[in-house]
Amino acid sequence: MAQNKIHQTAGRDLLGEFAPGFAQLNDDVLFGNMIWNDTTFSLHDRSLITISVLVGKGITDASLKSHLELGKKHGITRLEISALLTQLALYAGWPNAWAAFRMAKEVWNDDNAFTDKERFQQEMIFPIGEPNTTYAEYFTGNSYIAHISNSQITFSNVSFEPGCRNNWHIHHAATKGGQMLVGVAGRGWYQEEGKPARQILPGTVIHIPANVKHWHGAAADSWFAHLAFEIPGENTSNEWLSPVSNEEYNKLK
């Protein structure tokens, strides 16, 4: 589950003829694989870093507004931007923070929809992460992903809005393989084909053997997050199948 990549054309659109060298550096280097699309930092964290530098240097013009909007798109919540700018006020200067707060208030002015998301974030130590756009077609509802580690065993924190669940799917493997889930926050469900659904609460551990058809997601009335550990195996692959129907899902309480 790779993070979404940025594809930038502003340099060529605005300065392509006037300053083609600068345009290329802007689009292909700054916003290319060397900087913004380097996966050392998530897009969420890279936005926080960039906003901090701009405010620290007193750059509170349209470029800051643009990066605030980009940061919101990458999952920065109103609670996070408020905490960041409050801290920056003590390091970067009160006037700079005031100017940044005025812009941030405009960007997050319609952010009431994030209230529950922000509250849920406070329930767990792992970040909610970015919208899970790469696999959105295999989910009913909105989900978010934060990559925790790519060393030894790859695992991520996956968060689901109430009612969100992934499609039936199978983790194929010739030997070993499969997946392990650990409940982090909220309440969710896990179900194998032909078996009753099992409730997942914080601390619940679910072992999913390879080649078993299953699905997992949030309860209808609760946000939910779990760690997803990919178990190494031979000839592994994922097969995405049909969505969990509303009729099936609404039977769960």
C-alpha cells in the first residue's frame, strides 16, 4: 500500500517558457522523486515540515496558503495545525504565527466533519495517516493508512470511518504468508467465509492464514483502527473480490 504520489506541473505551466530550467527543478526535483515523492517521510509529515519552515522564515504569502491547503489534503487535521502553529509562535515569532493562523482558519473553516476524526486520533498512539486512495476501489466507505515500518515485517495502521469495510479478499501464498491484525482503537469486525463475524477491540489479535477468504472493517457506529502485519511467504499475492453487501453487514451489531 504505497502512499499517493504528487504530480506537479505548476513550474511548467507558469514558467515553462520564461524559465524552463527552474520549471524543471520545481516539477521534477522538488515535487519529484528526490523530495516530495521520497517515502522517507509521509506526505502528511512532509507538509508539516514545509509549513514549519515557511512560517519560521516569515513567508506568509500565497505559498504558505498553498501548502496549508496541500497539508489538509494530506491529512493534517485542524487540531494538528493549531498545535503546530502554537508551538511555532514561541520559536518563529508571534506575528508570524498570527499571520499563519489567519490563513489556517480559512483553510480549515469548513472542517466540522473532521471533529470525530480528530477525537478518534486522540484515542491511539499511531497516526490515522493519509486517505487510502490507492485501494479505495476495494473499500466501502473512507479509510486511511499510515505506514509504520518497512523493515523486517511490513506493517501499517489502517483506520476506518464508521461503516467502512474492505471487500472480501484472499492473501494467497504457496507457503507461509497471510496477515495478522491487532486492534488499536474503536470497534471493528473480522469475518472468514462461512464463519460468524468476530468483534475486534483494542488489543484483539487476529491471525489470518494464507488462502482464506475474509474481510474486516469498522462497526457501523464506531471509528476503528488496526495494525496490519504482512506475513512473509512464497509466491504471495492479494486477490480482491466482491464487496460485503449491506444486507450482510447490517446483520452485525
